[in-house]
Amino acid sequence: MRESRFWTLMEDEFGASYAHVLAGELVISRYQLTAKQALAAGVSPREVWEALCIQQDIPEERRFGKDRPPKRD
């Protein structure tokens, strides 16, 4: 997963503004770092997303983000 996909998932789940607040304030128990700190420390975006989903009780069916129509060329 790319970091841009991580941010898309965050914004889809928590809203554009709150996603960035949450990523900078909530300490993820698995890493004892915020999401932003974990990403900066080199933890993969997928691992950060999964840990955040577990901690925030995000249901499995919502962990893949919103369905989006394919991009047209």
C-alpha cells in the first residue's frame, strides 16, 4: 500500500479533517506512536492502517475503503 492510499482510506473512514487530527493525536498501541510518527519511522502504511483499524474497531467490511468508479482516460 502506498501512503497516498493510506490517506484516502483515512479520509474515507474518518472525514478529510478528522483523519489528519486522528493520525497526529491517537497513539497506536502496537507501536506506541501516532500514525504520522509510525509512517515517518518507516512502518508500512498497510501495517499502520491495520493497527489503527483494530484499535478503532473498524469493521472488516469497511477496511478496504469506498467503492470508486474506474478512472477514464
